[in-house]
Amino acid sequence: MTSSTGTLPEDTRPEPPEHGGERETIEGFLDYLRASVVFKATGLSDADAARPVLPSITTVSGLIRHLADVERSWFREVMAGEADVPSRWSDEDRDGEFRVSDADALADVIADYEAACAESRAVAARFGLEDRCSGRQGRFHLRWILVHMIEETGRHCGHIDILRELLDGAVGE
């Protein structure tokens, strides 16, 4: 079994633009946070990424799976109105995306998250910031969804940061 590294990888996260327009700035911050999720998890062993260190079932792998499901839900299901978008969450198992084991390879969890982010970018590219979503009775604009994803991703990135420090001591920006 591979052990965690105790260090973060080289920081190659994309910086948000300092002088961009509204959309470029919003998407830049979201992409920075998406990359931060991967950055903070890289170097953990599969076992550590799936190991709960809190009283809840919260784990690094579980949080990343949750974020993949959230990306797909908000962009593909809500914004684009797609049906049958895959999700690990269900009425029968409201914690489905958080259920992981050390048999779940972190690399696979990250690859799925990165694929979900790419799907989200492709959906967002088809709409303007003021365009209303196709799902949920057109309740949200793309702008709201993007800003909500900054909040959701930032919050869980902070959780991952803390879990990483508890798991193997890795700290950093």
C-alpha cells in the first residue's frame, strides 16, 4: 500500500485574472478552486483519502465525489435541463456520494471530478450569464449557479485542506 506523502505537489493552479471582465473573473475563481481541490488531495494514499478522521463519514475522497455530483447536478441537470444525470445521491441513500473505501482509488475519484468539471465548463459555454436554467422552472441564472459553485467548492476545499493536515500533516496555501 502506498503511503501519503505529507507534502503538497508543485502548485500549478491557474490564477484568476486580476483585470478580467465579470464572466472571466467568476469562471477564473471557480477554476482556481476546482484546481485547489485536486491540489489539496494530491499525494494522499487511497486509504488516507477514504479514511474518516471526524465523527461523520466525511473523507477527502467522499468530498471530491460529492463535488463531482454537485457539478453534474447544477450544470447538466439544472442549467441544461438534462435528464438522467448520474448521481451517487438518492432518496434511499442521501450520503451515497460520501460512501467510499480504501478500494476507491483517489486517482479515479479525481479523474471523475475533473471530467465533471469539464462537462460543467462545456455546458456553461453554451449560455450567457443572464440565461435562465432549463431545470427548476427557470429559477436560476447561469451567474447564480457559477457563484453558488464558487461557494460550494470553496467551502469543501477548506474541509479538504483541514482533513489533509489531519491525515498526513501537509499544509500550504
